[in-house]
Amino acid sequence: MPGIYPQFDLMNAPTPLPHHRDDMVAYDRRELAIILGLYGRMVAAGEWRDYGMSFLKDVAVFSVFRRAAEQPIYNIEKRPKLRNKQGQYAVIAMDGQILKRGSDLKTVLRVLDRKLIRAVD
């Protein structure tokens, strides 16, 4: 409710992650909005069913599953140390193949968006 706590701007306040430490890599709100937008489209298309997130010292990983009991079919990684080299974002397939790497998250995720485009008989 606006006006009750005027010193707090809840819509723009950073959202702390549980057990978040400064030495962990994490996705920010903008990055999560982009990833979850793609995730929602893929769930609606019946392609994906579940996801998991890991925040480690060198990498943040968003894993996508077809079923909860399986291995992830894709991992979307953020490695800030590669920002000035190959790009900090990567999409990695189940077999470990890097499908796309780059500096712009939206561009990197397009490789997965193409999976929604199918020929109609």
C-alpha cells in the first residue's frame, strides 16, 4: 500500500536471494525476467516442465527440465569472468555442447526460441 511506508520503494528494491553471499554469481531481475519469459512460452508450448537454479562462486545456472526426475535438457549459464572474452552467457545442451555464447542474454536465448518455430503440415 502506498503511503504507509514512504521510505521504502518496494517495486525497485533489490530482492535478496535466500542465502545469497557476495562471493556468489546470481542473475539480476532483468536477466531473470528474460529467462522466465522464455520459460513461460516453452511451458505453454508443452516443451518444458520444470526448472532449477544454482548460484555458485563462478557461475549462475538456470537448468531446464522436460520432467522433474530427469537430467536438465538445457543449462543457461552466466559466467561474469568471460564477459570480456567469449561473453558471459551460454546455452548448453544436455550432452555438454555449447549451443550459443555471447554478451547479450536475449541474443543467446534465441537459439532456444527457434525450437518453438515448427513447420505446419
